[in-house]
Amino acid sequence: MSEQSTSRLKRSSFIPTALGVLGVVVSAIAACSNSTEPNASRIVYGPAQALGQGTARVNVALNAAGKPTALGIALTEGSMNALPQTPLPGGGMSAANLILALPAEAKATGFDHAMLDWNPMGHEPDMVYTLPHFDFHFYTVSEAAQMAIVPSDPAYAAKLDKMPAEQYRPAGNIKLPGGVPMMGAHWADPTSPEIVPPPNNKTFTRTFLYGSYDGHFIFYEPMITKVHIESVKSVAGNGVTSPIKLPSSYETPGYYPTQYTIQWNAAAKEYRIALDGLVQRN
């Protein structure tokens, strides 16, 4: 979760109370093969945008049958260098905000677009998420629908509070009070290590959130520190995978993740943050 400039994403209050309670060089490339990606016959990229000294772009992994197995954001190695440190105008915490288009091959997933935020000082609540980190939002609604989530809507508060049907809620997750303009309400797993009350709480490295608005889930969000992303270069297999809590049913047909992965791909020289283990749900 993050803040954006006034023209895009000016926040209202965030979630400190709730969590306190809980304790373009390659842009012309359309696709490439990558035999090192698990279960993937090829990787297809969306258009690239500049980030730091590199680029960010959406990528989708397709199996031999052309079905999507992972949907992610690829960050070139240079994107971690010379990242901006000054928040964008508007009083937010984000120093970079990118709306990233999906390649045509990714539309079958049911996702519409992605949004990346870079937060050099982190954000609320203090001592939990006040570490330099990225927010990776994957939206199932259009950008226009996302940008229409604004307090000027007379029904804004009611839409934030409206709960999706129980069968669509991720098991064990709870809805946090209030919400964020141009995002919606956030759902957290209260067993996430960084928000479990002391003495068991751990320093934030990565976590996973869902987002809802007007009674529907509309985004999936891995939130990961810069240090943790860079650390995958030195772990076995150059990656880490975490399971996510799942609902019993899905409101809209599509391909939905069962886990998320942070991977360093040495051949492509890029980090890949992906909704992984996609399974088709009807």
C-alpha cells in the first residue's frame, strides 16, 4: 500500500490503528523464451517504463499450451540503482509510481493492469512498514475504475465498508477499517510475521494483501522491501516463494494465484515479482 501524487493517488488516513491492533532499452521486445522459468515455455512482456537506472514492466509466463502460469512485474538490475528519494508532490510517501500495462497474452488471467509504488521511507504504521519497500498492485478492474475510487463519491465510505460475500474472502484474512483513495479497502493476514504481537513479531521483509471495494475484490498486492528483493540473488535457487491464503470460491472466472514469488533471473538480469501458481477458476 502506498501514496501517490495528487493527480494519481492522494491518500486519506492509512491503517496504523488497524495494524496497531493486530500488533527502456528492451521495451520493444514483445516476448522471449526462458527455459529456466519453472513451468514456462515462454515469457511475454508488456511495455517498459523507466525506474532508477533500469526499467519495470509486466511479464506473464506461459506454458507449452499457452496458458498463463505466473503474472508478475520484472525489474531490470539497474532499476534498483539511483532510485528517487523524494516523495512525489501531494504529501504522499511514494517517490515513484508507475501504472503498468499488461501484454495481450496476460488478459486471459482476468487481471487488467498493475501499479508499482516505490516508498523510500516506507509508510505507516511506524516500526512495521517504515522500511524502504515496493508495493506491487495487480488490479482486476480497469484503470478508470481504480481512479474512480475517490472520497468525492457520496457512496465512497459505504463502498469501502461493503464486504464481499463470505465465500470470496481469503481464508483467515481480515478487512482493515477505512481504505485508501484510488485503491480501496485492504485485507491482511493477522498471522503475518511482521504484525504478530511481540515477542513473536519479525522485521518486515515481505507480506501479501488483498484489496476490495463496493463488495468485490479488486487487487492483489505483494509488498516487499528493497533489501529483500535484492537478497534473492544469494539464496538457493535465486528465489523465494510464499503461499497465500485463498478463498473457497471466486466471483469472476480467471487465473488466480496460489502463491507469490520473488526471483532473480540471471539470464535475463532481472528480478521478477510474480503472482505464481496460477490456477484457472470458473
